[in-house]
Amino acid sequence: MADIYTLGIDVGSTTSKCLILKNGTEIAASSLIPAGTGTSGPGRALAETLNDAGLKLEELAAVTATGYGRNTFEGADFVVSELSCHALGAAALMPGVRTVIDIGGQDAKVLRVSPAGRLERFLMNDKCAAGTGRFLEVMARVLETDVSQLAEMDEKAKGVVPISSTCTVFAESEVISQLAKNVDIRDLVAGIHASVAVRTAGLARRLGVTAPVGMTGGVARNAGVVRALEKELNAPIAVSPMAQLAGAYGAALYGFKKKEG
Amino acid sequence: MDERKPAKIVLRELQDRIAQDAWDAKQRGEKVGWCASNFPQEITTAMGIPVVYPENMGAAVGAKGGGQRMCEYAEGMGYSNDLCSYSRINFAYTDLKRCEELEIPFPDFLLCCNNICNCMIKWYENLALELDVPLILIDIPHLDAMTCDADRVKYIRAQFDDCIAQLEEITGKKMDYDRLNEVMSISQRSSKAWLRAVGYMSAEPSPFSGFDIFNNMAVACVGRGTVEAADAFEQLADEYAALVKEGKSTFKGEEKYRILFEGIACWSNLRFTYKTLQSRGINLTASIYGPAFSFLYSNLDELMAAYSYVPNSNCFEKELQLRVDDALKNKVDGAVFHMNRSCKHWSGNLYEMERQFREKTGVPTIVFDGDQSDPRCFSEAQYETRVDALTEIMEQRKKEAAQ
């Protein structure tokens, strides 16, 4: 029987993630372009993934779009919310996971996943998007570093400088005033991560935390945030190396399941 | 064949006529009032005193696209953007004395009743100072029990009687108690017919698109003491009954899912919030907001009690029970909770209401941020993502139930 290739594309607010699954299990190719909806990102991610897999668009059994830009992505066979896709993807990448925390570029979500990997219920951040990926980018800029360096700085922290403001703009001012006091920048990074953790843990507690807990989305790559969240929730958090691709993985898997009937 | 105009047209025309009547009365030199939405309208209707409703104006201005402009103007006057957007629109109108979307005649007196909103007292006190007009308040104590007891009835009744005396002095019009009995009787016809109409939402499919409630309820608020309103609501209920009999609905498309919509509509984003649901086959079949504008009683004391059963005046347990009963009766598959940033009462307990509602009904729920008339609090993408995920969960549950 011929192999079935399904593609999932997660068009986020700040990044575009694309992934091709072979027969619903094996990753044939994936790509991540740091440009989201409304940019060249989705098209580049699609082209790069197809190229890496050595496939043409017409050879795909299904294309499933998800993410913030899912409705504007042209050529999708299926359009599915990122909530369902992250649940599916997380369950496949971290078998048995029941609670998924997904922090993306501009929102944070906590999902309850059924033992079969289905989305049971979810909560998202309210009107304020503080504590999301964009929040960390703003803070990294103030600290004159790159967001990818934050985890390493956090690891070397000896203390935690508390950041109490939940508003990104106010927190930025607070960080600047702490810098003016010459506090250790690594302790400040730990404080920034703790503020994200407190906010996200509040959302998780409202939903109810059922172990095992896993994390997806770009912020899951930041081990400092993951550590702070583990401390806040008093529970270990699993993170897949593919965490940022979990939505695209779930979308590709959704397409495969649909094709399989 | 019924040659009458459809009830929704009759209701719209009646709403326009009631508004025009107030303008005409003002023109004749009669005293006109501004009135809170759940004030006992029996008093003013029986006395023939025209009143207009700033809350309805706030909703209409929001729906017609003027909410942000008016709110921003009020904020420029010094009012906080945390205040209710209806009040901000009203404060802006009070200062500007004009509004391109809708205007109402300026008041000679104010009638406030806090059963719909306790913060409204401050809104109306402020108006009384700004406009230098008398304010009459009927204070309905928050109901911390499931029923309204005799002491509360006595307390409300005393204010009711005092309000009549004050209005007689302000307007020069006398209360005719036979006419009051007649208005009470007409109001019962209207309320019962309106409840019968919205009660048909329990049919499968519901005979109408649930968002129609948000349009038709205006008359339930401003004109339920009139014979024309009673006739129109009875006609509306009959029309729905006929649709149920034929298995038809005014909802466009197949009614795949049925939801409870919690809270006031996002008037500024009404079309988007509706279309997002309708395009996914989701019909609103439960809401406690529309039916809130009906009051059932058989005598004056019961009237007092009825006005303390306005949902926002009830204890949490009673409010929760109303929603759970409504959801179960109308067989909903899910619920959409509007975190209405304008309304401190509604948003204050919303998370807990959502949690207990979900646990008691077992249906999936979502919460979205918005506002009744300030579009700056609403995000289309955030709303759409939540609705999509809710749809996917409801779809999955239907599949599992069918297996």
C-alpha cells in the first residue's frame, strides 16, 4: 500500500510551523519560520517542508491549517483550531499527557486532554496577553539579549527579583527600574520567568491540573519558564523537543485520521 | 392567510413610535424622564408619563457603530474606561447634546432602579447633578435568599407609593388606580406572551435564531405596559408556534448545535459574534437576558416581589439555577460566556458562574472578552478561536454519543 503523507501547518502570530507526517506516525520533514500570519512565513514554511521531504503538494493526502492565521491560509483541506491540534499533537508527542500548557506568541492556553488525546476543555488568557511569548521578547530586548538566551541566564541565577506587574508595559518599566538598581540580570530573568509562571499557573489551576502535565508552544523551549512553572504547580512538566511543532504535528495527524476515516 | 405584518416588524415600528411619542410629548411641553431599564414601568405607563431609556440608547449607539467614539469622548471628559459603556455613552451625550446614531429627549426627571445594576445609582446621581433635575430612586435590595419576603415587599412598596407622589408633583399628572390595574393586566399579557415566545427555543430545531431575542426584547423593556406590545408579543409567540408545528426555523442553515449565550450582547460586534456562530451551525437557544424583561404577578405586592427577581438582583445560587434550568430545558450542547467588561456584576462572578454551570450541566463552555458597547474590549480572532474549539468539542461529543 502506498504511503500516506499529510501536512499540518500552524500559522501562528509570530512564527509559521509546518510538518509532514508519513502514515500518521513518522515525521517526514518539518520547518519553522520566524514570521507568522500575514507575512511570507507560511508560504516559506510550506515550500521548505515539501522540499525537505522531497514531495510535491499534489502528493499529499491532506493539508490541515491551524493557528491564528488558519482561516487565511489558502489551499487547506481542513481548518482546525490550534486548541484541538495542540491537544492531538501533545498527546502524540508525550503519550499519556492529560494537561497541556501552551504558551504561544500572543496567547496562553491550558488544555485538558482525554486519555485518547482529544480536547476535553480549555482555558485561554483573558484580554491581557501578558505572560506570553511576546512578553518575553519585550523583556529580552530591554535586557539587551536574545529570547533564546533567557533560559541559560535563568539557570545561573542565585535569586529571584520579583516582577509584580502583569501588564507588559508596566513590567517593562519595572525591569528597567530594577536594572537601574544594578540587580544581577540573571536574577531579574528568573523574576521575569516567575511572573510568567504565576500567571500561567493561575490559568491552569482554574482549569484543574491533572497529571501528567506537558508543555507545547515556543515558550516551552525556555527551560527557565518550564522550571518556574514546575515549581509553581509543584508538578513535573514534560517537554518534547518538538514542542513548538506540536500544533503542526496535531494538524498533520488530524488530516491523517480524517483520510483514514 | 394572515395578512398582518410580521411581528418583528410590528415590534420595530412600535419601538420607533414609543420613541417618537416621547419627542412629541417633549415638544408639547410635557415632562419627560430618563428611566432605568427595569424600573417598574407600570407607574409611568399608568400615569401617561413618557420616559426614555439611556441603556437602550447605549445599546443602539453601540450597534450602530458609535460606541467607541462616544466612550472615548466620555473618557476625555474624565470618566474612567472601567465604567460601563452605556453610562459613558450617556455621559458623552449629556455633554455633547447630540449623537448621530440616536438621540433621546433630555429629561426633566430621572427614574433609577438598581435591580439591574447597583452601580447605576452613581450614574444617575451624577446625571441629576449635571442636568440639575430631580432623581427618584427605587432601591431594590439585593436578594440574598431564593424568595422575596414580606419585609422586602413592604420596603419596595413604600418607595413605589412615594415615587407616585413625587411624580404627581413633578409632572402635574395624577395616578388613576383603575388605570394602574389595567396597565398591570396588560403587562401580564405582554410578559406571558414574551415568555411563551422565547419558551419555544426548547423546540428542536428552535423556531428562530436566538439572536432575534436581542432585537425583539427592546419593546419588552420599553413598552410592555401597552396593548400594542401585548398584541405584538402574542402574535410573535403564535408565529413561533406555527413554525414549531411545521418544523421550520428562521435560523439560517441547519441547527447543528444549540448553546446558551451568557450575558448582554456585544452590540458593537453583534454581526460578527452572530455570524461566527451561525456559520458553524450554532444557534442560541438559551439566554436569561431576554426573558429578564418579563415580570409575573397578580397584585401590587407580587409586583414588588417580581421586580426583585431581576436576574442581576438575585443571589448567586438563584442566578446559577436560572441558567442551569434554562440550559437543560432548552437542551444546549455548549455555552458561550461573555466576559462583559462594562458590567461589574456580570463579569465579577463570571468565572465561578461558568465553573458551576459547567459542572452542573456537563456541557462544554468558553469565555470570551468583550463589552456591551465598547468595541475596544473585543478581539475577533480571539473569539473565533474559542468558538472553533467549542464547535470541535461539541462535534466530538455528538460523535461519541452516536456511537
